[in-house]
Amino acid sequence: MGRLILIEDDVAEGAEWLALREPRFARALELTGPLPLRRRADGFLPLLDAIVSQQVSVAAGDAIMARLAAAGLVTPAAILLAEDDALRGAGLSRQKARYARALAEAAIDFDLLRDAPLEEVVATLVAVPGIGRWTAEIYAMFALGRADVFAPGDLALQEAARLLFEMEGRPSEKELRRMSEDWSPWRGVAARLLWAYYRVAKQREGIR
């Protein structure tokens, strides 16, 4: 399973390792300052949040999650018992309501995932309609604290890599995944650094 990122000191250790091996990461760190921990709780709720937040603004996703919480619709049992009108009334589209039900029906053993190999985590999650590899990798990175996970399908990471490494075009998911192999065993910290660099370069957040 490898290293876990549990506290800010773990992020700092990874950032120092990256800066010593890649001068461009060292320069980026001078601009970004200390990197955030970004740890989240694991389980059903962050995956529901990921489904809710697909293709909507951060503000809209937060508002829908708040309405679901106010209605008590944030557990598998509540989602499965809810009428479609209740889910739609909280702001879920018909498709996202279907995805939320699929997640509730999947009955994922979240405790088991904590110690599972990364590819098993990804395979378990992407089997649920509405959850793709990006969501699975973000879950492993932030909810499970895996230090050596990257999410090369993320557009902000691709753009940050283009800027930092002075590439002619934005790298593809395959190209960025190959690049990230050089940042192992701290790929999760490399992702944090690239998101932080994106925020500095673009003056907007690339990840919630």
C-alpha cells in the first residue's frame, strides 16, 4: 500500500523530496508556499459529493449537498428509501439520482478499501455507475491518504504541467501518467503541488 499522508508533515516531506529531484518543482514551491493537506473522510459521503459535483460549479455542488444534508439524504439507506421527487427536489438531476442510488446499492466495504491495493480500490469504485477513474484516484489520494496516487485525467493538473514544464501543448492523460512515474513514491504530493501552482498561475482553484 505504501506511505500514507496523514498530517501536514507528510506533505512537507514529500514536497522536499520532489524539490530535491526536480528543479522546476523547487521553483514552483517558492511560488506556492507550503502545500495543503487536503485530507477528507472516507466512506459513502465523499463519493456522493463527487457525483453531485460533476459538471457543476463548486458553489452549485455545495448548495446541492447542503440541501441533501438538510433533507437527511446523505446515507445509503436514506437514498434507497427516498422517492425520486425528493432527490430531484434536493437538486439532483435524473441521471445523478440514478448514480446516487447505484452508489447506495453497491454496498461498498469502505473499511476493506482502506488497506486494499490501489488498483483494487479503483476497480471497486469504477464498477459503480457515475464513478470514473478520476473520482476513484481522487478518493484514494484524499480520502484514503495514499501518497503515491496521481490523477492524470485532471485538466488542471494537465495545464499546470504544461506551464511548469514549458510544454508546447497540454499533455494527454497517458503522457502525464508516464511523466508522473518519475515522481513516485510522492505522486500525491506532486499533484498537490501542481494544483497549487495552477492556482498561482491561473488565479483560480483547480480542485475543491
